[in-house]
Amino acid sequence: MSLCQELSAKILSLNRKLLINRFTSFSTCRVHKSELNEQKELDDLFKKVVVQVKGHDNTVLESYKSFVQQASKELEINLNDVREEEKFIERWTILKSRFSNRKHMRQYEMRTYFREFEFKHLTGSTCDTLLEYIQRNLPEGVAMHVHKTKLCQLPEHFNQ
């Protein structure tokens, strides 16, 4: 009985030491609110973000347009304008045969359709979240270009 009591006493003392060590580690990690405010960086502000998508299938771009409009509505983001630019048609005229039979020719064409989404007045974190969401749901065969217009503070020598 005494051996069992000694072992249980040692286990209890070890548990108490572990609990004390846990509490001391938490007490050393205290941070005051004033220190948090000093460490916190200001978020970037964007006057406008223009997202241009292009693809070879017009119906896919129309579907993606409705997706972006619905996503911006659900995330309560200001989608200012959706523009549909002119399609770009690239044509190739080549000989049907390998040799010089000039009468028989084929013509191939590749059409590229464009859409532009203009978002206004976004913060950096909101912009990153929106772009990640719409990029992850980008359909196959569609390319995306993002143009950001960032608001910056004037340098001090301009204020004088």
C-alpha cells in the first residue's frame, strides 16, 4: 500500500508542476492593447480594380459574368461596371495541299471574346479575398488579367 501511495503522490506532484508550467507560459505571452495598435499595419486601399477575362467561347464568358455578379452581390462588393469589348478575330489562309496547287485553299479563324469587370473602392484584404475566390472558379480556357489602382498618401515634400 505504501508503494502505491508513493507512486500516486509522485504523479500528482508531476501533474502540478506541469500545470504550473502551463500557466507560467501563458502569463509570459500577455500583450497590451496599445502594443497591438502600434504593430498593426494599415490596409491598402484601391480606388479601382479592373479584372479582364478573355476566352474563345462567348457562352462560357456570359456564364462567368453572371457568377462574378452574383459573387460580388453576396460579398457586398461594389461592382461598378461590366464591359464587353469587341471580339478579336484572327484568320489564317493556307494551302489545302502541301504542294503548290494554288486553287485549293482553306481558311481558319480564331475568335477571342473579352469581358471587363470594374470594382470600386476596395480594401486590400477584401480585394485579395475577392480575387482568390473568382480565380479559383475560373473556367478552363479562360485567361485573367488584373489591373489595380492603389491609393497612396502624398510624400511630405509635396505638402510643403
